[in-house]
Amino acid sequence: MSNFVTPYYFTEDALGHALDHLGTLTQTFGIAKGGYQIRMKGGAVTNEYGDGFSPKLRAAKLASHGRTFWRNVTMAIALTPVIGEPPG
């Protein structure tokens, strides 16, 4: 099983609660050593890498058009307005 964050990860103060399943994270919104996050801000999707993330793995992720690539495509389509529909 992979590690995953708990709802407390998304708070400013976790009040001593676990931030992730494996207990590796020490701060809210942090990235575990060797891990990465997919972030969306203003409709742009980017990857943020934690300390120790393998440069070789990073290059492979960028070249593979794997899950992250298709997540970016899906978000771009979802955020594109449909022609002829009113905004909102």
C-alpha cells in the first residue's frame, strides 16, 4: 500500500494528529523525502518534488506521458469553457 495523507494534512495546525498513513510527514502541506506532489494553481498543473527525489525518475516521469501527463490533460479540458455556454 502507498502512503496517503489524512484530512489533518490540509489544515494549518494538525493539533498532534497524524498527517499521513505512514507517519513520515512532519508539517502540513509538506512533501516526504523522495516524494512528489501534483499541484494546481490558477488552472496550471505542476509537479513539486521533495528532497531526495531521483533525478532519473523525474526525467522518466516527464518523458513517459504517464498518469501525471494525463491528469494535466484532463484538468485542461475540464477548465476549458464550452463555446456557446454562458460562464458560471
